[in-house]
Amino acid sequence: MAWQVEILNEAVMAELDAWPVKVRASLDKIVERIETLGLDRLHEPHVKHLQGKLWEMRPSAAGDDGRALYVSVTGKRVVIVAAFMKKTRKTPKRWLDLAVERAKEAS
């Protein structure tokens, strides 16, 4: 069974839609790598563990950095639970908290 990447809901889709086109294209490349190579074959700088079950995809283009926070769920599925444009060195606590809360909906 191949890996699948899903977006949790419309709120997350709206967050992604707000991204610059080139950063979104960079995310699409990471998603494609996950779906073709498998999540277990991807490492930094493309993905990074944050805490617990929470990880981030790290797309970048033209000096802009996006972060798509995700969890891996049953059946080789990755669910993106939050997305934002990076403006600080560390992932803001409010995004971590939101992602953890939304991850409860992913199954």
C-alpha cells in the first residue's frame, strides 16, 4: 500500500491556500516524495519531528518558508493538521497547540 497525504479539513485548506504559489509548489513536491518514496525515507530538511506524534513538512521557496504540521495515522496515511508561513526561528506555541488539538480529529 502506498502512502497517502490528506488535508484534515477546510480550515487547513484555507491556511494552505493563503501561501505564496512557489511555497505551495515546494510543499507539493514534498507530498509527492512522501507518496512515491514513503514517509520513512524522508528526512531533514524536508520533514522534521516536533513533539509526540507531531511532525512538520518544511517547504521553502524564494526566501519564504512554510510549515505544514502533520501526524501519521493508521494505514500509511499522513494528515496535515495545520499550516502557516514561518516568521520566527521556532514554531510558535499557538500553532503547536492548534495542531495537537486538530490531530485528535485525524484517524
